[in-house]
Amino acid sequence: MKKKSILSVVLAGVLALGLVGCGGTSNSTAKETSKEDKIIKVGVTPVPHKEILDVAIPLLEKEGYKVEVTEFNDYVQPNTALSDGDLDANYFQTLPYLEEQNKSRGLDLVSVAQIHLEPMGLYSKKIKSLSEIKDGATIAIPNDGSNESRALRVLSAAGLIKIKDGETITPKDITENPKKLKFSELEAASIPRALEDVDAAVINGNYAIGAGFNPSKDALTIEDKNLEAAKPYGNAIVVKKGNENTEKTQALKKALTSAEVKKFIEEKYNGSVIPVF
């Protein structure tokens, strides 16, 4: 009986230690998971997205989140990084561009909220007004579908060309080109660097600001700032489909649509970037 009692005690002790060990592992995993849930990885382009996100970060930190920011200098990598799970969200693109990328690259990304509008404009280092554009002048425009369509609409609104109706427009859809303008189709991020080689260029707002332009003052012509007309071109917070309502996504949305962020955009950019929330 004594031997059996001792054996029972030993077995009970081993079992108890095993349970404690299992409990410890479970708690550790839970803490690690909780810690990961409080990290928000966001991909942005430098101007103005990074600057705007920087205003939102302290608001997120007050809610217990740590924000890890990755800057990109093109329009492709932020979406592939998000799709691959390297990011929780990105903030740099318009809805038409997002739709085009989902289709062309087989992505499954969705917009959570639109934050701001960057009016697209026509810029030049060689001329000071639209009237100075000569016959046969070369104009650089973005080569991706949504931004190219948008750029051609800017030129059409300025009376330089006439285009067909349609969602996606290319130079082939120009119906009237009285000045016989030529078009250089380039990757959007590279267009500011190409200004020396062309007569003028249609540049996305973020790249124009990054190149030192003030869109409200320096553009030869600029996109309609009417918010209803320009609404599709609002730059959005984007996440993988299915993550729209996670706590971290909603926290990011709340911070980027805060009164603090709106005030910053209005005061910092003075009409070159416009809040749309």
C-alpha cells in the first residue's frame, strides 16, 4: 500500500507539472497573438500619404497600437505586398486604380474609406500657360489605365483634345487633336523626372508635390476640384477582402478620418490636397 501511495503521488505530481506546462504555453501564445494584433503594418507613398499617416499615428498609439510604416515609390508594390500579407493596409491609391489592379493582377483588395483627393494637373518647365503649347508638342502622361484615362480627361477639359466617352481612355480614343499633340506614356512615378524632355506633363498630385510643385499655383490646368465629380479619385485606405471590419482596420480608419487629420490636410496643403471625409 505504501509503494502504491508513493507511486500515486509521483504520477499526480507529473500530471500537475504537465498541466502547468501546457497552461504556460497557452498563455504565452495568447499574449503573443494579442501583441501581434496591436501592430498595424501600413504601406504608403511618401507625399502626402506618409505625412498624413504621421498625424494619425499618435491617435493609434493612444489606443495601444504600434504602427509600422513602409514607404514605396511606385504604385505596384504596395498592392502586391498587401496581397502577400506583408501589410495590413495601404494608403496611396484611387478607386479606379484599385479596380484596375484587382482585375489585371488577380488581387482581392477592397477600399475601407476615402481620405483625400489630389487634383491631377498639367505641368511644364518650358512654358507658363496653355496658350504657349505649340503644334506637335509632346506631353507625358501616365501609362497605367486608370491614370492615363484621368490624364486625358484633364487635357480634354482644358480644350486641348476631344475624346470618346468611356471608362478607360487611351490616346487611340482621341477624336480631335487640333494641335497634333504627341504623347509619351510613362510610369507615373517617373514623369516628374521627364519634364526636361517633354513640353509638358500630366502628373499625379502626390508626385507633383514630391517634385516641389504647388498644384494650386503651378499647374497650367488642374482637375476639377468639385468633390462629387472627383469622388472616385479620392485616395483610399485599402485592405485584403475579409479584413474590412477587423479591430485594427477600424482603428486605422477612425484615426485617418479624425478631426486632427482633416485640419492637418487643410492647413498643410492649402487646396493642393483636399480631405474628402
